[in-house]
Amino acid sequence: MLGVDELGQVIHALCVAQLPEGAEFDEHSGFFEAGLTSKALTTVMVELRERGIPVTLLNFFKHQNVATLAAALSGAHG
């Protein structure tokens, strides 16, 4: 199981891969404000699930940046 920092790094990297090159994005950037679409976040969700991280698209709406999503998901891991 990943800790919150490691999980945040994974989520961040997957999100950056969905953004246009050079887009500014950090752990406190809002997913949608940064330019991520529902389709892009679905891709991130699938990649996280493939890594064994239980996440739904609703999680991205409820926890709208990497920091809060990683904290919520790491709490879900126990």
C-alpha cells in the first residue's frame, strides 16, 4: 500500500501525462481548472485501478486536487 506522499506522486504523474505539455499543475491545482477533462480523469482512474488503487470518477469531483484525493484514498487503504 502506498503512503499519502507516494500516492500523491503517482496521481500527479498520471494527471500530468493527460495535460498539454508545459501546463502548470501541482498537488493543489484543481483538476478541472488545470484543464483535465472527465475523459482524461477516466483514463487516470483506470490506470490507478490497474495499480490496485480503489478510485471512482466521483472521487475526482469530491476531492478536487491531488493532495486531497491522495489523502482520501490513502485513508481508504487503512
